[in-house]
Amino acid sequence: MSHPTPVMVHTPAHSGLGTALTYDSPTSLPPGTLVRVPLGSRELLGVVWDSDSTELSEDIALRPISHCLEGMTPLSPNWRQLVTFTAHYYQRSVGEVALAALPNQLRELSAEQWARRLKRKLKANASAPRAVPTVPHATPEQAQVLDHIATHTGPFLLFGSTGSGKTEVYLRAAHEVLTRDPAAQVLVMVPEINLTPQLEARFRERFAPLWGEACLVTMHSGLTPAQRLNHWLAAHSGQARIVLGTRMAVFASLPGLQLIVVDEEHDPSYKQQEGARYSARDLAVYRGQLEHVKVILGSATPSLESWHHSRPSTDSEPAGRYMRLHMPSRVGQGVLPLVRRVDMNRQPYKTVFSNHLLDAMRERVTRGEQILVLLNRRGYAPVLHCTDCGWKSECPHCSAYRVFHKLDRTLRCHHCGFTQGVPRACPSCGNQDISPLGRGTEQLEEHLGELLADVRRPDGAPLRIARIDADSTRLKGELERQLAEVHAGAVDILVGTQMIAKGHDFRHVTLVAALNPDGALFSSDFRAPERLFSLLMQAAGRAGRDASISLTQACEMWVQSFHPQHPLFEALKQHDYPAFAHQQLKERQEANLPPFSFQALVRAEARSQQAAQDFLSAARDAGAAEADQARVDIYPAVPMAIQRVANVERAQMLLECTSRKALQAFLNHWQAQLHTLRSQHKQVIRWAIDVDPLAI
Ligand code: ADP
Ligand code: ZN
Ligand code: ZN
């Protein structure tokens, strides 16, 4: 008998094939089954979808399904619903989202390879059996939080200082669900796995002795295709009880899912920046609701969205949807570092390190303590310029300067990658005197080496300075190697970008210095202060994590700024995230910005700025009447902050609405018009909608 079967395949969004395609199958296949189907001259992986996802046409002879991937449980209705919701909410096709959520290798295996693959069970590493770990007694704060998690449905916002024992809460909450039900699974999400190898180690240490090494798998972009498939299958089969992964893990097939943890929930890396631009944090909350499982969002500096959603009730307003749980104290009476602000207006012109800071650094290094120096700009100098004619190292392909990298004497564009050797003389006037303007981490490392050349470590050896940023860690394994050196105490001063501020548990750091963070105070991006505050709080949290040190030696965070009295630094000094959040939310409310309104961005790229903007303006006109009705504001198209990258002009247009629902409904409709308009605007190279954009 013949069964018309709807199948989702990855079709390009612009082809207009948004819904499932119908194929013929000799047997009735349940939705969620993986199949291979012909499309044009190719054969693609597809997922059998629900029968209401397509309209059947009677008269067309259907092509048959080539074969189905036997032996695998179909993907669950919940999984399909998560995918469908994601596609609709972020304005992409269901097929694209569904297929992107599956491991690549599934697409490439033939029927025979697949059969062979399934026979092979995930090999458990034959490692030595682990000792059962000693689990510390929960602190009173942890006990209280765990009690709330056990007795309420959530979602929970775990607002806990750095070092307050949030990870221990995750471990215990996970342990609880995993022991209660032998089929239970837990999803733990982290922003960037290679920056936090300790987290994986702690989960393994806790759970491998109970359920073997194979009980935990990771999911992130650093896996080989074969590993990714193995880990995915382990999760899908229920063999893996804990999945630890980056944003992509939110789509893992987890038949026994019982708990979702999103660590560092404020981190911007939870937002996907291409294709379906989903927020894995937001999808985690949605998935929790869909599957009736608890969700814990954890952070020392929550996103203002989550903070707002977890507001307590007031006389005039009901409480937010999330339950806020607070752990203010560091474990073991560790104290948070003292924040010291240096007024750079009172320093000599061109001071890089104030003398006070240098003295403090000398003292610490001599005592054998470690220091972090944070500067959010890599390279040697952001610009090279000619003192004679004013030439600057512009990128010929972008509206940006090329950065001077001294180590390999290159000028490199950080936007398009265009790289050239540094010219001997000014390309414009021939002047030999071209010099760097401003400074980056490379220069800082060099400069510190000179300033502290006479300083000795306690063992009499000269001090060691290391640098961690995207340049120094380009080679695989390099980041891990460098971090290990810091942990081993081989490095005295670590200079770096935000990479060094995240999650690391550096035991011997007692001083953190942030140089020149002022840019974010006056940025046109309304989220810049939020990002800066959380970065500085995270960085401060690196100091004094070892209670035995912080009790004897006051830890410090130094901030060098031209605006030391700024409220952001005041709040930082008090370690007062709630005060900062309160002030920011007030400003956002007055300006009607998220979380008090909802936004979407449409971006367009074309050979000329005019063409990009024309497309957006046409889209605006096409949607004007409906937008007006839905109370959606569409702002005029503008060039993006970096207007040209790799010779492509970029423009964007902002949409805003006080109702998420109304904005959604409008976008769903308008999207079809954009696809049509695009075919009339031939010069447009690509366009995309970004719902809930993070950078504007
Ligand atoms: P966070 O994730 O909030 O930064 P961690 O969970 O990493 O905090 O805890 C900080 C330190 O305190 C870690 O070294 C951890 O092993 C330790 N710790 C956490 N909870 C306890 C506890 N209940 N008793 C003793 N030590 C604890
Ligand atoms: Zn010149
Ligand atoms: Zn460039």
C-alpha cells in the first residue's frame, strides 16, 4: 500500500519550500523517523513530520522515500515541537532548523554504514575506576536554594556571587533527579566549553563513579563529526545521563530529560549569530515549559531580561515568571575583592599603568601571587598612522582600520581578515615615521615586561608574563596549554581579553586590573553597560577564590578610568548587581527598551549601501499599514556600525513593539513579503531577520 508521507528536508529559505514535502512510502512511518529522500538530483536526509504540516495534492505522482534509517527510535513530539517553535519564532524554515539540529554525519552515512554504526555501541573509555568523591555538606544558602528547587516548578534564576557554590547546586540538583529515576537525563549548558574545562571535570568526578564514564557526553563545535554523532546517539538512546554542551545542545534529543541548567545565563554566546538566530537560553526556558521539566538559569550578573522576569511582586504589580534564588556569600567566608578606582584624569598624559597600580603589582608578584590584566583589544595597536600626512591603516575592503600586530609585523583586518606586511614607509607620502596609535594586549604584554623587568619572584627568578587572546590561542590545544601553565603557577601576570575573565578557577590570583574600560559607558549600543558590568564582575570574581589566601591577603580589583565616579563603577565597588540592574532597568523603561519592549532587526547586504537600504525601505513600505495596526514601529533603514565588510555594504532596520505576540504575528506575515521583494531587488546579496537581537 502507498502512504503519502510528509518529510522535512533542508531547503534553502528563499526557495519558498517552507513546509514539509510529501513522499511515498510503502509502509506507514511514524513522525520523527529519519529517512533519505530524493530532491532534484540529490538524495537528502529528512525527518518524517506530522501529517498536518503539509497539504496533500492528489494528482501529483509522489516520489518514493529512498530508505529509512532503521533501528532508531523516532524523534519525539516534544523535539519536533521545539524545532517548529524555533523556526516560527526566529523566522526560519522548519526543515532548516530540524536538519541543523542533527549531527552532520547523519547526512552522509549510507544505509549500510548506518546499520554498521548502530551495531557499535558507544565505547566506554577503559579508564581506571574512580573513587567515589566526597561530597561537601551543602552550605545553608545552598540547602535553602535546593529546597526551593525541589518544591517549586520554576523556572529558577539562581543569582549567586562568583564562588558562592552555584556549580555545587547544579551537581546536587542533577544528582537528585538522576538517582530518583534511572531513565532520567540532565542537560547542562555552558557558554563556551573550552573556557571552562573545570566544569566538565567536576561533573565527571561526581557522576562517573556512580554510572561510568559514558554517563556524560559533551556537545560543542570542537568535536569531530564522528564524536558528535556518537554523543548525539548516546543522548538519543538514553545511554548518556548528562549532556554538557554549548548552545547547540539545547536541541539534543533527550527522551528522559528532567532538568535543564543554563550556567552563566547572561552570556551573549548563547545567541546564535547566523542561520536561525536563536537564543539557547530562551529556548531552554521554552523547552522546560514544553516538557514540564525544571530549568535553572545561573549567574552572578544575570541578564537584565532574566532579572526583570524574576522580579518579586509589588503592591502594583505581580511577580515575574521566574523564581529568583539568591546566594550572596562566597563559600568558606571568602571575601569579594576590594575595588579600587584610579582617576586617569589625574595621571600624566599617556599613562598606561598608574604608579600605584604598578607598585601593587610589584608587591603581589614578589609575594608569589598572580595577577590578571584585562584589556578588551587584541593586537599591538588598533591603528598605525603617519605623523606627517595623517595616513591611517584603513582596510581597503572595510570601513574599519587594520590592526597592527607587531609579533609577525602585519596589518590585519579583524573584520575581513585582509592581512599585509607592515609598510616600511607611509604608503601615502613616503615618510619613514609611521607609528602605532592606541594599544592592544600585545603592546601591554611588552610594556609590562619593560616596566617590571627588575621584579623577581619569591624563588629569585624573573617574573613571567603570558598573554591569552584570540591570537595567542589560535592553534588547537594552545588555550588549554596556556591555562594549565597559569594553574600550575608558572605564570605571574596574565594579560588578556575577556577570554581570561570567564569562569576560570584561578586559585592564586589576588589582583585583577581592568585598563580603560570607558568605551562601553558611552556606546550607542544600549546593552554595552550591561556587558561591561558583567565582564568586570566576572573578572573581579577571578580574584580571591581561594579562601585561605583571601582571608590573609586582601584581594583587589583595580579599574583605571577617566570616569571613576560613573554609577556603573560605584555599583561595581559595592559588588551591588541589584543596584546596577535597578538603575539600568529604570533607564530602559523610560526609553521603552527591552525587556519593556520587543525588538527585531532586519539586516541586508548589497554591493552598494543604497541598494541595501532601498530593499529595507521597500520592505518597510510594504508592511507599513499592517505594522501600524499591530502597533509595531519600523524605524528607517540605517547603515550598520561597521558599514562595509569585505566590500559588502550592510544596512539594518529596527522593529519595536510592546507586545511580543503582536511582533511575532506581524513578522510571520511580513516575512513572506520580504521573500517576494527580494526577487525584485536583484542587487541584494542576502538578508536576514534577527529576533531579540543582542547587538544593535
Ligand atoms: P560558583 O559556581 O558559584 O562560582 P563553585 O560551585 O565553583 O561556585 O564553588 C566555589 C568553590 O567552593 C569551589 O571550589 C567548590 O568546590 C567550593 N564549594 C562549593 N560548595 C561547597 C560546600 N558546600 N562546601 C565546601 N566547599 C564548597
Ligand atoms: Zn604620510
Ligand atoms: Zn577588512
